[in-house]
Amino acid sequence: MSQRSSGPAGPGGRCPAWTPARLDILPLRSGDLPAALTPGRALAALRHAPDAVARQRASLEFWDVIVDGADSITFRLMYNGLRAAYEPVLTALAPLLDAELSRHDAYERLAAVITKGQPTNARRAADDLLRPGSLSLLAALDALEAP
């Protein structure tokens, strides 16, 4: 079971955009993952989610599996901080992130390269998946700060 804790939002109170920049160095386990650490159920939930908020919750389930599978305290702590900042505003972010969350093929590609033990490809797949939502979120935050 995942352990979640709260963490700081980041410099200036702003939640940093998720970046897969160092996913290539994480100790990703492959092949011998127990059933509880395979993303199939989370991917199915994402595919069948009825709305944007349900897709966000399914995405969090997906990332829980990925973080648990990485078996890295560093990755767990980073994720816990991100999740603690994200969950309270999940509903408000639905319109900004739904295009990303609707890309089931990108989630499936990422899961496939992780379970095959291809960390460099995992970094690329994560970047492909997460960059559009991160840019959308940052653009919205910039618009809020504009005079």
C-alpha cells in the first residue's frame, strides 16, 4: 500500500510542474513486478473514467503504481509532495489537464517501457505524456499572475 504524506508546495508556495527529467536514473523494476505493482488496473480505470475528475483520480492511481514499482524513497518523497499540493485543487485543474489525461495511449506506452526495464525510453515517454499538461498548468498560473 502506498504511503502518502504532505509536503511543501515549492518555492513561493507554487507547486512545481511535474517533470520526468530524472526518470531515467530511477531504479525501475521490470518483468518480475507483483500483480499489485502492474499498472493494468489503473490503465483500465483511466480508459473507462466517465469525466475529467475521475480521469485525474485514475491517473493518481497509475502514478501510485509507478512510484511503488520504482521502490525509491526519493521518488516516493517527490511524489508525496506533488500529490499533497495537487489533490486539494484536483477539481479546479480538471479542465487544464484533461487533454493529457485523455491520452490513454501515452499512459500505456509509458507503462510498457517501464515494465520492460527501459529507463531512457521511460523518461521520453513520461515527457511526452506530462509536458502538455505541465505547460497548460504553467500557462494558467502565468495568466493569473499577469497584471
